[in-house]
Amino acid sequence: MIARHDDRGRALAPGEQRRAAGAPAEGPPGAAERRGPLAALAARHRGLIALSARESHRVLKLWTQTVVAPILSSFLFILVFGLSLGSRIKQIDGVDYEVYIVPGLIAMAMIQATYANNSASVFQARFDRYLNDVLAAPMRPWEVNLALSIGGVVRALLIGAGLLACAMAVVDVPVRHPLELVLAVSVALVLFSSFGVIVGVYANSWDHTAFVTNIVILPLTFLGGVFYSVDRLPAPWHEISHANPIFYLLNAVRYGFLGTSDVSFVLALGVTGALAAVMVAWSSWLFRTGHRLKP
């Protein structure tokens, strides 16, 4: 550090030099603890907070692409399928068709957004070798893993809230079980945010991340009962649909909104939670061991 002097030519002490340079003053050891538990917690996890803020800022900076565009595209499904076909299909499980499809469309938009954001963010960090600097920082592996997942969660929540507001402008969407809805959405975001991180770690090109979206997530979502009730399918398609993991996720979210589901809420949440636990364990193992991350 270049020595700084005051107006009289006297050399400044290190703490005075930091203040003169505009840096925050460092207190004595234990100062953060004395300021309160929240300050102490923030001081211990500065890296987590900074990286989470960066990932969130990445989403908000391009909000027209990351938030508005998915809301508009999903809202078109409500207008085209709900309002145009609603007069023909009438009701499913006692719910108007234009209302029935809203929970599935919200869930579909949110899981696609959180996966796409995290897979792209992690892959770009690897491609630009920016991730090497993050891994070299004094951060715990779980902090890096969590921080890289935050951006997708923020994006998904903004899309879900925006799409619900747009849907309520044209149809009357109830929320019959808010606690169950929060649980279902939380587990779904954990599942697909971790899945996005995993794909971003293993991907060798942008095509690999898009391949999972177009060939895996999107078909399974449509076949999971977004626009119809699986109970109305004949055999063997009814039984095959129960092997689709996204079928359980969609039904858990639909139960939170409408109070109706093709399977019990406990089973739907249990299957989704088990898959989420596997994905979290996998992504945690990647960052703990550095597999495919460290050069």
C-alpha cells in the first residue's frame, strides 16, 4: 500500500490510510458480534452475500428478457388455450378450464426459468473461467453452491408473481391452501435450481443446456398434466404418466391453488422432495470435491 500523509506531512496509520482511501474502517476483533447477531452473521458470510447479490443483479439488469418475456409467453397460453377452449371443455374436477390450467402454467414458467438461469450462469462462469476466482475465494463449498442458485430462484419468483397477477386480471384464480402452495413452490425451486447448477457444471456447450430444456423439461411438463387431468387418460397412458416426476410437482402446486389434485398432496410433495434432496446432494458433492470445476 502506498503511504499516505496528512496536510502536515505526517504519515498516516494503516487504519487512517484505509479511511482516506474511502474503505470502511475495520473494527477490533469481535466488533461485529458486539453490533448484533445479524451483523456478525453478515460478516461471516460476506462472500455468500456478495455472490448472491451478483447473481440477482444479473437477473434484474436484463429484466425485459429474464422476467417480462417469460410472463408474456405464458400469459398467451392462458389467453389462447384457456379463454378459447374454455367454452368447449367447461370444467375439470369442478373447476373452470381457464382456471384449471393457470397453476400448471405458473409452475412450468417458474421451473423453466430457474433451471435456465442457473445452468446458463454456471456454464458461462466456467466458460469465462470466472468460476475459478470464486472457488479460490475464502468461501465454503455450500456457500458457492447456494449463491449460484439464488439468481434462478429470484427470477422464478418474479415470473411466478407477475404471471399470477396477469392471470388474475382475466380469470378468478383462488389460493385455497397457501401453506401447501408455499411448500410445493419452495421444493420445486430447490429441485430445479440445483438441477440447473448440475447441468451447468457438466455441460460442454450452450447446446447441452438447451437440449435438457427442449428434450427433457418441456416435454415432461406438457405431459405432466398442465392442460388436462391425467385421471382422464385411458390405460396405459394413465399409468405411464405417473412415472413422470414433473406430474407430481404440477399436482402439488395445483393443490395449493385449487384444492384439487390427481394424487394426494403428501405423495406429490414427497416425490418432489425426494428428487430435490438428490439434486441438492449431487450439486453439493460437485462443489465439495471440485469435480469438473477445478482445473
